[in-house]
Amino acid sequence: MIRFLILRFVFPLLIFFLIRSVLRSVVAGQARNAAHRFNPRTAPAATGTELKKDPVCGTYVSMAASVTSTVNGSVVHFCSPQCRDKYRAA
């Protein structure tokens, strides 16, 4: 009777919880890795260069890595082409 109970109910429950915990660990690891992927808006600035503030999103970007555009005779620095296009459209 006890053997039947263990084999029929307890063992499958243990297997289910084991598989569930493994899957949760895998999903959490992927989410953690996705957060650490390269993001051009939060990329560290190159050392020894001046930082400029993007007028669209407010991100500070190094002059060497920035996307530039000339507006009314002055150079404006952007963190990405998307921010530059938003600025031009506005």
C-alpha cells in the first residue's frame, strides 16, 4: 500500500517540482543575461573623452562614440541614430 502511494503520487510530484525548479533557474538566468547585454544608451564612456548629454533621452555619451548632427551651426551629440531622428522630427 505504501509502495503504491509513493510510486503513484509522491514520486511524480517530486519529479514535477524538480523540473519546475530547473526551468525557473533557466528562465531567470536568461533574463539576467538579457539585462547585461550591450545597450548603446548605457555603454561605458571611453576613458579620457568628454561626455555630452543627449538632448532627447538625457543619456551621457562620449564624444568619440556619439552620433552628431549640426543644428543652427552648432554640433549636437546623440547616443543613437534613433534619438537623432527624433530630434530632427521635432
